[in-house]
Amino acid sequence: MKGGNTTVIEKLKEDLFSLMLDAERERAVAMLLGFARGRGFQAAVNDLLEPVLQRVGEDWSRERISLAQGYVAGKIAEDVLLAAASSHGDLRLDVKGPVILGNVEDDYHSLGRKMVGVFLRAAGWKIVDLGNDVSPAAFVDAAVEHGARVIGVSAMMLTTAENIRAVRAELDARGLSGRIRLAVGGAVFKLRPELVREVGGDGTAASAIQAPALFERLWAGEPESEVA
């Protein structure tokens, strides 16, 4: 019986993965909610959603799927987890944060930032999204105003990633480095991992699905042992 159940779960995971890649958001959500009605939200998340999202994140980091496909997967996760949080089911989402997100000054490539925000919200984080072309002072002002311990700065190109140095300088000037951590992300950091330290970042994540774990570590003040 156990083997048969495993086979069913594996088939459902394959179906869910296909629906995510085909941008069948409504069908994917309906599938997960149907599973949750029979076995509970916790089982839907543990047995289906989390392993499939992990596969999506790994494929995205290896450039096997597009950023847009990854974004749809994140929105499906957000839909299901919000449904769980508003239900009387067995899954409760913690409220963490807040944290600040934004694209660094002169950067307008918003999709990556938005995808990170989706996965952070799905993991229970409260997000203050400042949008594109955010000045160093605006990042730090928002963190101070909202009591955020982590600022997430996105930059796609090397030329804009260099502007993150000014965010670090702003934190240093106000004596906030160490109290407010700096998460950095964007395509350029995958190509040049050493750039994280060069621009003053405290850490990065290889994919959007890994962002919640990074923010957990930075929020707790844990040192980043590796940049990846």
C-alpha cells in the first residue's frame, strides 16, 4: 500500500510540475487544494508543493526553465499558502519581518525582484517593496522606518550592481551595518559570485526559492559561510 501511495504522489508531483511550466495557474491551484481537502494543507505542502518548488528552483538556477515559468510557480505557491492561512486547516503561516526589497538605483529589471517577493511572502515574510531605481538613502530610510533587519537589493547588470556599494556606504555612514543586513541578487551575481562581497553584500541566493532561507539566516544575524 505504501508503495502504491508513493507512486500516486510521484505522479501528482509530475503533473503539478507540468502545470507550473505550462502556466496553468488555476488548474495547479485547484489540484493542490483538492489534495488538501482530502489530506490536509500540511500534506499538500510537504508532499507536493515543496518538492516540486525545489525542482523548479533547481531547474531555474541551471537555466533549464525561464524566469517567467519560475515566477508562475511562485504565484501558485502563494495562492495555495494564502488559502491555507485563511482557512481553518492545519497549516499556519508565521508572520516574519518586515524586510525591504527594491531594485538598486538605475536598475529597472523588476521580474527577478518580484519573484523573490513571491517566495518570501509564501514563506510568511512581510515585504515592503520599494520598486525600481531606489536610492541608497531610500533603502535605509525604509528599513529604519519599518524596523527591518534585512534589505534585499536586486541588480541585473554589472553596471547597476556596482551601485549597491552606495547602499553599503549609507549603512556604514549611519552606523547600521551589522544591525541591518544586505541581501543582494540578480543575474550578474550568478556569473560573478565574488561580486557579492565586492559590493558589500552579506549574502545571496542561487534562486528565488532559496531566498527565504537566506533571509532567515541574515535576519538571525548568522554569518554567511558561502556565497552561492
